[in-house]
Amino acid sequence: MYTVPEGKIIKVGVLGATGTVGQRFIALLESHPYFAVHALGASARSAGKTYALAANWKQTTPIPSAVRDIEVKPCAPEHFKECAVVFSGLDADVAGDIEGAFRTAELAVFSNAKSYRRDPNVPLVVPLVNPFHLNIIPQQRLLHSPPLKKGFIVTNANCSTTGVVIPLAALERAFGPVESCIITTLQAISGAGYPGVPALDIFDNVVPYISGEEEKMEWETLKILGELADPAGDGTLAFDMHAHTPLRVSASCTRVPVVEGHTETVSVRFARRPAPSPQQVREALAAYTPVVQSVACPSAPRHAIWVHEEPDRPQPRLDRAFQQGAGVSVGRVRQCQVLDIKFVVLSNNVNIGAATSSIINAEMAILKGLVAV
Amino acid sequence: MYTVPEGKIIKVGVLGATGTVGQRFIALLESHPYFAVHALGASARSAGKTYALAANWKQTTPIPSAVRDIEVKPCAPEHFKECAVVFSGLDADVAGDIEGAFRTAELAVFSNAKSYRRDPNVPLVVPLVNPFHLNIIPQQRLLHSPPLKKGFIVTNANCSTTGVVIPLAALERAFGPVESCIITTLQAISGAGYPGVPALDIFDNVVPYISGEEEKMEWETLKILGELADPAGDGTLAFDMHAHTPLRVSASCTRVPVVEGHTETVSVRFARRPAPSPQQVREALAAYTPVVQSVACPSAPRHAIWVHEEPDRPQPRLDRAFQQGAGVSVGRVRQCQVLDIKFVVLSNNVNIGAATSSIINAEMAILKGLVAV
Amino acid sequence: MYTVPEGKIIKVGVLGATGTVGQRFIALLESHPYFAVHALGASARSAGKTYALAANWKQTTPIPSAVRDIEVKPCAPEHFKECAVVFSGLDADVAGDIEGAFRTAELAVFSNAKSYRRDPNVPLVVPLVNPFHLNIIPQQRLLHSPPLKKGFIVTNANCSTTGVVIPLAALERAFGPVESCIITTLQAISGAGYPGVPALDIFDNVVPYISGEEEKMEWETLKILGELADPAGDGTLAFDMHAHTPLRVSASCTRVPVVEGHTETVSVRFARRPAPSPQQVREALAAYTPVVQSVACPSAPRHAIWVHEEPDRPQPRLDRAFQQGAGVSVGRVRQCQVLDIKFVVLSNNVNIGAATSSIINAEMAILKGLVAV
Amino acid sequence: MYTVPEGKIIKVGVLGATGTVGQRFIALLESHPYFAVHALGASARSAGKTYALAANWKQTTPIPSAVRDIEVKPCAPEHFKECAVVFSGLDADVAGDIEGAFRTAELAVFSNAKSYRRDPNVPLVVPLVNPFHLNIIPQQRLLHSPPLKKGFIVTNANCSTTGVVIPLAALERAFGPVESCIITTLQAISGAGYPGVPALDIFDNVVPYISGEEEKMEWETLKILGELADPAGDGTLAFDMHAHTPLRVSASCTRVPVVEGHTETVSVRFARRPAPSPQQVREALAAYTPVVQSVACPSAPRHAIWVHEEPDRPQPRLDRAFQQGAGVSVGRVRQCQVLDIKFVVLSNNVNIGAATSSIINAEMAILKGLVAV
């Protein structure tokens, strides 16, 4: 496996750089050991301004001085030619066209948008779960005519999906397939971007509906937890959507008055009988070591899953900043009277639920030799 | 059935009158057609003061002028002798002894506390669901020696239980037994009383744990939805805990930054196959008419269950005040991919979840001739 | 003075009917003794739909049944010909043209928009302060060619101005001119309309700036508290901007995470020496009886100014609903170490700060015979 | 001036270690270059437990591993004998006796409590303003019999006072005495400690009163901004309370729904005529360099006052974490129509408003040779 040499700098670009996810990319990349922000793209309204002027900066840390004066460009590939990696925090309404054009221009795109998540040749990667899905990239390149040499698109999952597939992956690794899963999410307002949710809609309130969110969770979970298989035995890879053991996922998504950090209550039923005990589940979650840790991706958290023993944790305000939001926190592991086991998971929707996942995915793609650096 | 004559006034007392639930009793009783607040009880600290001075009034309507100058008494039966009905908003740590003493003193107690809910001779009544459980009162009186003539205790349910058993009762009436039910609650801070939850614990936060709450929901639901049976055929009544069709309930309780109104996501599985469709469920919920409506309890809501067609309702801030919080709002009725049907229910935890339930229970007990007026 | 006969119905229209202020007009008018909503105007996007479909109803009371099925019209005078009174909750960017056209079409317009507030022939009326400014209406009509017979525009003040001029008017009536006034506002998010303030901007936050707000407060206060004079002695009326005793107002406006109700801290210096004592000020505020009370405008509050003795009141959540938000609450009247007296005032920005003011102004204009009914 | 040698470790103790301010001390000290937490004191309820068990840890960073297993002691001097510095986050009701006993036991106490702030021999030091007030320590020691050799008490100011005296000090240094000052505070809930403010009191609300707070601001400001003089010329030092130019301060204190960060609107009048312009004020604030910066106290912020040019800053959520909360942010510097200049200041009430001030005071006392290390 490739290793990034000490001191090497890899130039990266950020699309949608002025938005909520774009700003988080820039805040996180400030202290990255080898990624350096080189180009910033945003809408025509921002293009031509310095980043400090274009961004309505809403992070609690100041704008990194290295990007303050970078001129924001339109989201066109010619401005990003020198970037080995392009991170996309674009809105879904424009992401499809722009990211496609970047791929065609032989750029490596790591996207938070939903546009390509259902594409059968685009991997949907939660880095603490299924980085081996990156193996479809060569096949993705071949679909172009002529085949691409460097360009590709990798997506990461919806923020609420990300929080739940990490513990589910740990459970499947330890106990075999999960058969069904009922989830209720309590999602933070930052998940809707900026300006996003009007204050009058969410103050002193819960909104028990987020358009399209439940469908995303129910579908993405299958792609992420499923295999990358060769069904015909002819070398053509396909995502099997957890076909070996059908998995039914039922989600109820709500928005709550929390700035950052998605809380989810989860009940699961295992295929295996008898089901594991709560204590076995706790141990399996705490012991979960995803491959991105063993290959030393610099942005991987030390603890993929932190298991709380306190009865009232995790909580978004207290736990979302732990490990810079790169892992998830699980608590309240106990029997479910209807399925087998229930627990609570907390994930930082802007970090591991968005920007951090893209960054670790890029680190992993570099280690796998998929990115020319 | 007895009817309260036009113009008749029935004197009532309120225990725990200065607390959150006690204040709501007083606010609701202000415009009651026949109940009139006659005596107020609180702790020694408040006793001897006028109510206006003793209560740290937190309602959004002013203190009713009729109670401003009532002298608050200690919670001893001798001060409530003239009250045909006594409502209790006492804290659980003192409710057991005080309410027991009031019953022994031949007073009719309608309590929000948990102390007697598990007593096999005390009915646990959600008035829109199981007022027929009041039929155990004669048996409750016989347990005393000598038997009581007028005294008894009726409890109402925990606020989060109340919200969910109302739609479950409607579903069971229409489609037969429910077999299992998975619930996540998003509970308001007013459910914890005053001072209750410290602001630092719940601002910009979710607390995924409320001590004892899940156990209450899982147990109370069975008592409320079960029958009042005569198992030995000897006239001895017993609550059967939904024995005819075992019902498994799994609850995950969370506290969210909302002042008033509990939101709950609910998934249910019916015994009957095939299960009803979402549209059939919607119609059954909207058509549900509890007996307290047909006998014209004055505090019963016009709509026991209001079914929303809008995709993003119910919401606590918009729906908690509807019908003075005496009914519940249901929305988002749809297929559950794991059980049969899922939906969202919103109930006002301080009204139908507490004070309003006690008041309707008392109205119902009067109509049944159980209270001497 | 004219009196509206018992049982008479006066048809009114509402412009901007789907917005925050428009919805409040409709909620308040539901129980009005003589105004009946007859026509509703909104943008082209809403026109043609029933009100129930067009309005994204955000009030905590249901849509009045009488308006649910009214067809929303474009804001053109021909649809409002039968309305004796037209209330405007239009946004400032369109209010100028539309309200002008309505006036020209001989309609009586009562507006919340800022567009005409600085017009020297349009009265800026806080109904608990200066309804005598309505006397300029005949002069306003004469400016048209040919002179208008029925049309005119009356504006009410900015919500944060309204809260402070009511106690200032009471103080000037009792103690003579105020000379200077320093105000800090803590304004609710509903003051910015809908969608208004993004949740991410105001959660767990204070925004110490509201564009144009301080200038409005500093200017409007002078027009409202000033006289309607005849400087040249030729019958030409002009607003004197408190010219007799120059009044300096300094405002610092902030937005706080409160849904409804503007809190303001106010320090004042009187011209008169010695200044009145806090107790004298308290008494003068409590005793203030504006003319709209004595002529029995049905929407006037019973108490123009409610003076709190409790040390920690007024508070927006507890006091904004008092008297349906038609009066103001004052508390903490005490010495100011720099000016003379300081106090806190709370006003409901959507009621007396907007819709209620327009309604009382219309009631007053009718009583004065300025509206043909 | 003494310099702490590279690598030297100075043992410190923390009193009230489990409370809000105590936790912040521990979080801040984790990365201190020479202070090392050696002993922790708390109430009898906590004593004997490890810190991890005793503290209900509410910080957003994990408990420092170096203190997790320290056994919490009662607040008695014998457990702190090895500590060169003792920080106190004790509640005012116990701080007087305990801190006095620690001083008598020859310990150097840096306290957040109000108990000794008005003591004429105890300095009240905001480290970015008046560290020269530490010069009274020798006189403080002489009051004991026999005179103390090492023990003393230094207090820091109330959190809302701290935010405002820093810009006032900068203005006085540049433009001479301030003559009067009107302040409104919008204070965060963390200022009240834990459990502190009940959520039901402050959600969707403003509480325009904090007991004793206005008096503290009005008095402390004079002591801090005044001189340490020798009025009789006999070597006896006394705080002159800004006697050379009487300063009148008028404060209105409110609590707002913000977790951390006090916002204050400030209007000032200078003695000097003409008053400086807003631009001159901006420049003077930005240029302000307190002595703790020039002597290189390690916890001093790089910018004592950060001056914002954006019209809508500072804001607590965006600015409270800047420089770890060790400086203050000022914005909206503009003319005041009544006094001379007005502006907005934001300070982190738990950092520079509490723990950080004590820490810098201790660093300064060490540099001045007042602490035996």
C-alpha cells in the first residue's frame, strides 16, 4: 500500500466552498498533514471575490489565514487542474452536472451530494465501514469513452445514514447479519445547510419530517453494508444491496432544536439466534476497528465507536466535538422488547456525517493508489 | 347515568397546587362549568400564604382572580372536607402517604402521581381510552376496614404513555389486538416539573434518557389497554394486562429542547393479517370516538385524535394548544418496513398528559355516580 | 363621535394575508365585534388558491373557518372595492406602490409597512399614544388631484418603537418632556417575518444588529411623540418632531432567541428638575389611560401599561399573551445612575407592535368619522 | 521581573473543582506550560471519590487524563500544602470562610467568588486591566498577626464587569477619564453555574433581572478602573474608586437563552471635549496592549480586544471561542445620540470572565515575585 511521504503536500480543491459543508472542509483541512487547499469554487455570485469576502463564515474558529485571500473561482474544471483531489460540498441541484464534468476532466471527486449515490458504478463509502467499495473505481473509469485515466467520483453517505451504519457494521462483523432495524433520528439544524431551517420553524419545536431523508436511510444502508460482488463471475462488479440476508430498515426522521450532532435511537434484530446480549454488543462496538485505522489514515478517529457507560449519554452538546467529530458515540445498549437490542448513537453530522468522511475517503483512495499524487 | 344539573357547583381541591401540574389544574378549572376551586394544598413552606404569594406562577394566563386570595393549606384531609373531588399534582415522593390518607378520610382523589398506578385495585385511567376501569372503585373501597363509603383513588397515566395509548386504543377498536409496538419519545422539558431540567443540560442538546420512563410506558400501556376481568368468575375484578394477546412495547425516551408537547414516533404490528393499510389506519384514528365524548364530559375534546394530512405535522409548537391540549394529533401514517404501520403522535404533556386527564376522569366518575355531589 | 351600531358588520381586506403579520390580522379579526374579513390579497404565487392552501399557517390557533375557503386575490384595488378598511401586512419592497394604488382607488389603508411612515402627510400612529395624528387625513386627501373623498393611508410604527413610545407618552403626560432616552432592545425572531432569521444564525446566540432598526426607533419616536402643529398659522398641518423640547434617542438593537415579544431596557432623562421618583413613575405608568380606552375602541387593552412589582418581570414568555398582546408590560422601574430613571418594557411585537395597532387605528378612524361605513 | 524557567512545574490546587468554574479551570490548565493540577477540593459529598466519579463533567472536551483519578479532598488547607497556587471556584456562601482559612495557612488564593472583592486590602484584578493592584498584597499580609509570609487572596471580577472594564480601560488609556457609562447586559446561562437556571425559566424567554448583578457592575468597575493610591502619603495604600474623575455607571442586567458568552451594549461619555470619534475609538481599542501581554503571561490572549468591522458582530456563538475566550470582542463602534460613543462587547463569561482571569492573575503574581515557587 502506498504511503504519503513525510512532508509531501497534496493540492486539493473545494467545491461549494462558501456553504456549510464547504466551510467545514476548510476548517478541517487547516491542520491536515498533507492536504493543502489550493482552489476554491462557488457560485457565480461569489466567484472573483477573495474567500474572506465571499464566505459568510459561520464556523467558531477563524477563517484559516491560508485561504482568506484565495480568489474564489466558478466551479469549472479548468480552475482545478492542479488539484489531485477535489472535495465537493455542492448542493444537490447543481452537483450532478458539475461533478460529472470534473470527472470527465480527469479529476478525482469526493462528494457529499446525493446525485451519484445511487449510481451502480459509484461507490457510496462511509470510511469507517466500507472503503473496499472504492475497488469499483477502475470499472467506473472504463465506462467512459475513451476510458478515464484519473477521473472518478466517490460519494459519502447522507449524514443520518452515516451515524447508524457504523455501529451496524460493527455488529455485523461480530455477530453476522442484521435482519431488521427501526430507527428514529433527532437531527440537528446544521444538517439542512445555510440558510436552511427558518428559526420560526424549529424554535421550541420538533419537525417530524425531513423530505426524502427516510428513503435515503433505508436505501443507502443496504448499499453500504452490502457486498461488492461479481454476480456473473465475469469480473463485472456490482453492489449487492445486502442480498445475502435481506435487511429491512425503517426510519422516522425528525428535526430538533440542536445546532450540530444527530442523535438516533436504534433497535435491531439479528439473524442469529440466540441474539447477542447487551454486554456482548457493548464489547463488540468498543472493539470495532475499521481498516482506515489500521492503515493509518491521518483523519481517522482513534475510537471509531466510543461506548458510554453513563446512563444518559451520548448527548449532542457534550459529545459532538469528541475526536473532532470523526467517530461516533453509542450509549444505552439494552434489550429491545420487540426486536433484540436497542441503543442510542450520536454522530457529528457536519464532520463524520459530511466533510470528515470525504477527507478520510480521499486519504484511503490515495493509500490504495487510486489518486495520482 | 347521572347528569350534573345546569348551574350546580361542585367544590374541588388541588394538592400540590403550586407546582407545574397544580398550576395547570387551576388554569384549566377557571372556566369549568361546574367545578369550582375551593381548597388548595401545598408544602409547609407555602401553607398559610395566599395562593398569589405562594405560587411562583409560570402560566401564560394570569392567576385566576377566584384563587388569588385563597389561603394555601397543608395537604391534610381536614382542610378538604368540603371538596367532592380532590385533584393531586403531588410529587411522587409524598403522594403515596398523602393520597392514601385522603382516601381513608373518604375523599375522592384523582392523581397524577405514579404512587398507586401499579396498585391492583386502583384504576389507571386515560379518559379517552379506558374509563370503564373506574368500575373497580367499589372493590377498592371494600379493601378498607370498615369499607369506605366515598373515598377512593383514581390515577392517570404517565404523560408519555397517555400520548401513545390513545391512538393504540383506536387501532385496537378498529383492527383488533396490537402485538408489538416500538416507540421513541421526544419529550418536553415541562414534563419534568419545576425547577426540573437545568437549562445547561438541555440547551442545544438532547438527553436520551429519562429515569424510569421507559419502564412506565412499557408497563402502563398493558394495564390501560387490557381488560378489567373476573378471572375466577367470583366477582373479583382484576386488570388482565392485555393477557388475551400478549403485547410487547419497547420505548426509547428522550428529552428535547421544547417547552410543552411530547412528540412520539410509533411503529406497530397488528395480530391480524393482512395488516390494515395506512389509509384504513388514518380513517380509524379520525373516526375514534371515546365514550367520554358520547356522555358529554365537558372537558372532553371534540376530536379525540386529529389526523393531519400535511406531511410535516404534528409539531409541538403549532399543535399543542389545539382543543386546549385535550386531544392528540397524529400524522405521517405510513407503512413500516419492519412492523406494519408507523406514525407520529403529539400530545400536550401538561394537559391531556396530566391535568386534563384527571379532570375528565373526575367528570366521568361523577356521571357514573361514583362521587357524592 | 360616531358609534358603530350593535350588530353592524364592516367588511375589511387584508393585504399580505399569507405572511406573519397577515396571519396575525386574520387570527385577531376572527372574534372582532364588527370587522369581518371579506377579501384577502397576496402575491401572484398565492392568488387563485383558497386561503387554507395558500397560507403556510403558523399560528397556534387553527385557521378561522370563515377565511379557510376565501380565494386569495392579487393585491389590486378592484378586488377590495367592498372593503371599508384595508389592513396591510405587505413587505416594504412592494408596500409603497400597492398601498399608494389602493389609496388612489379611494380605499382606507392601515399599514404596517415602513414605506409611508416618513411621509409628512401620513400619520404614524401608535394607537395608545397619538391617535390625534389622524387629523391630518383630510389634508392628505387634498394632495391628490382631484382630492380624494375616502382614500388615505395610516401607518403604525415599527414594533420596537411601539414598545417604548407607550411608556414615554405616559411619562410625558405626567411629568412633561423627556429630554433623552437610551434604549437597548432584545427583539424576538418573529419580528423578522417568515422565513426571516435562519435558525443557524440565532440558536444559542445574540445578533447585536438589525438593519435600519436603530434609525427607525430614533426617528419614529420623535414623529409619534411630537405635535401635529400649524406652524405658519394658515391651517397647514405639520408634524413637529417633538420640536418644543428636542428629544435625543439612542437605540442599540439586538435579536435574541425568543419567538415572540420584544424586551427593551430604557433609561430616560426628563427636562423637569428634580426628576420624578421611581414610585411616581410607577404610578404614572399604571394610571396612563389613552384616549382609545375612553372612547371604547373594542380592541384597546384594559390596561395600556401593566406595571409589575415582581423584581424579575416582565418576561416575554410569561407576559406576551396578556390582554392578547394589546398593551405593554413595564417592570423594574428604578433610578438610573446616569440619566434619571430606568425600566424594562415588554411588548408583543406581532400584536400591539403590528396587527393590533392597525386594528385599533382603524377602529379609531371609524369613530372619528374618517371611514365611510 | 522573575521568569519561570523552561520546564519548571508549579503545583496548583482547585477549590470547588466539580462546579462550572472549577471544571473550566481544569480544562484550561490541561495544556498550561507550567501549572500542574496537584490537588482538588470540593464539598463533603464529593470528597473521597476520584475526580472522574465526583464531577458531573459538562465540558465539551473529555476530562484530562491527569486529573481523572485524583482523589477529591475536602476544602481544608492541609490537603493543599504543596500547592504554590490555589484557584477557587467556590460558591459565595462558603468561599469567605474557606478562602480566609487558606490564606491564614499561608496559601496564595486566586478567587472567583465575590466574598473578598470589597475588602479594602484585597485586590480585584481583571488581568487585562489592573494587575498593578497586586501591589497591595504585602499590605494585606501585614494585617495578620503575625504577618503572613506567603498567604494572600486575589479576587477577579464578576463576569459581566470583566467584559466591560477591558474596553473602558483601553478608552481611558487613550482618551482620559470616562465620566459616565450606561450598560445593558445579555448574559449567558452558564454565568449562573450548575444546576443554575431552570430550563423552564429561560427557554424562549428573557429574564430582565439577575440578583445583585447590577450593583456589582456599578461598584466593581470603580475599584478596577481606579488607582491604588497613598492618600495620606504615609505608605498606606488604598483603592481610590476612580476618585479623580467621578464615574457613574448604570447597568441593566438580563439573562438570555445563550449557553456561553455575555453580550453587552455600552454607551460612554468622556470627560474630554470634544469626544473622540468612532474611528479613533476603534483604533484605540484595537491598539490596546495590557501589561500582561508585554511580560509574556502564557495565558494572555494575543489580542486583548478584537475589533470587528462586520456590522453584525460580535456574536456569542461565533466569537466566544476565539483565543480560548481569553480576550474580548468589540463591534458596532458608533456615535451615541445621548452620550458620546456606543459599542457592543462580547466576553466569554467562563474564561476571561472567570477561570482565565484567575490563571493570568496567578501568572502575573508569579512574575512579580509574590508567589513562592
